[in-house]
Amino acid sequence: MKENVLVREEGLRGSTLSAYFELTKPRITLMVVLTALVGYFMGSGPVFSLLHLFHTLLGTAMVAGGASVLNQVVEREADARMVRTQRRAIPSGRISPEHGRLFGSILGLGGILDIAVFINAATALLAAATFALYVFVYTPLKRKTSLNTLVGAIPGALPPVGGWAAASGHVPLAAWTLFLIVYLWQIPHFLALAWLLREDYVRGGFRMLTVGDTRGVVTGRHIAFSALALLPVSLAPSIIGLSGTTYFFGALLLSAAYAAVSLWAAERLTSVRARWLFLASVIYLPALIAVMLIDRLPV
């Protein structure tokens, strides 16, 4: 009998820990950490401290995870109405809103504090701006304007700038080329997903661009413009001397392919084409980051 009780208690603790981990949106947090990592490597010299890098990535992950948690606290009622999100930890009742709010606040503020103490003030300021923009600007805008994605892409594109600031202590113009690359990449990525989930967003009461765009014309224009703008912007690191020829030709190939898929999807937006575009976007950014880091390796 005691053994059965212990098993149930262990299972409950395990499921609770899993629910808290789920709240941090680990896949999104991992992508944020990866973009911060590339910013750190691009902004650092040939020698750097592993402990310094560890605190940069730890603080970044905590801020990203905390922002995701608080986003779900605010949107818990909408999430409960949406098929895709109704099983999340808060709407399903596995985590209370109060505990979620405390957890998200500790993560976010703890991450900013970690960066402020172990890294530098510039990076901490960027982390605080990322956190505030996501939680207090982007999240409420999802109910107010269909252009919320354009705003939400800003905090999504700041981590590589933060990584650069952590490595060098300042934010030169070159760091903002990374910001533009990630910013423009996000538009087709998120709009493809928003097109696939547009009915769910209606149930949730979110004013996504795809909700009122029944034929996908306006959504398609945003997708096409962003993908075409990304093509020259992605080559900027080589043009300004930040990267070499390996990156230039790799970025040209990847960005041209991403633009081609985006234009194909934008021409006549359907669920099938949106899925292909979303898949292409998921492949594109990690591949571009890999090429950038490979180009950075000493010959």
C-alpha cells in the first residue's frame, strides 16, 4: 500500500515538473538560445570564457522561458477555447495561474539578474527589453491589431543582438544585421502557422492577420515582401566583412530557396502550401546559422 502511494506521489511530482517545463515552450526557447549563441560567436574574439558563455545562454533561456510562461498566464482563457492550446498546463488545470505567474516572473527576472551580474549592463537591458516587449506589448496586441506579428517579431529578433553585446560589451551596426535576418525570417514562419490555425485563432479571439483575410491576399503580400527582403539582408554579413565567401554562397542558396517557397505559397495561399512554407522556415534558420558558424571556423 505504501509502495503504491509512493509511486503515485512520484508520478504526480514528475507530471508537475513536466508541466512547468512545458510552460517554458522549450522548442521556442531552444531557438532563442541558438540565435543568441550565433550572436555571441560573431561578436567574440577567438578566445572566450565558457563560464561567460554559459551565463549568457542560461540568462537568455530563463528570460525566454519566463516570457512564454507569462504569455500563457495572460492568454489562459483564450487557450482554453482553442483546440491547439486547450491541453496546455494552465488551461488544463495542471498548473494554477498564480503558480504560473510566480514561476514566469522568477524565471524572467532571474534571467535578467543573472545577465546583469555575470555579463554586462547592455545585455541585461536588451534582455529586459525583450521580456517587456513580449509580455506587455506583443501579448495584449494580439487582441487589438492584426499587425501584432510585426511587433512580436521584434523581441524574437533581439536575442542575437544580446548575444553579441554579451561577447563584446557593445552593439555595433553589424549586430543589427543579425536582428534583421531573424526579424524578416519570422514573418513568413509565423504567418504560415497563423494561416493553418486561423479558425482556432477566431475561437481564441485573436486578431491575427489571417483571421479576416479569407483569400490570403494580404497575408501573401506580407509573406512575399518579407522573404524577398530577407534575400539581400541575409547576404549583408558577407558584404560588410562579418562573414566570408562560404557564408555568402550558402546564404544565397538558402535564402533564394526560402524566397521561392514563400512566393509559391503567397501566390495562392492554401493549407498545403502553408505547411510547406512552415517546414521550409523551420529548416532555413538553423541551416543559415550552421553556415554562418562554419564560415567563422578558422581555416
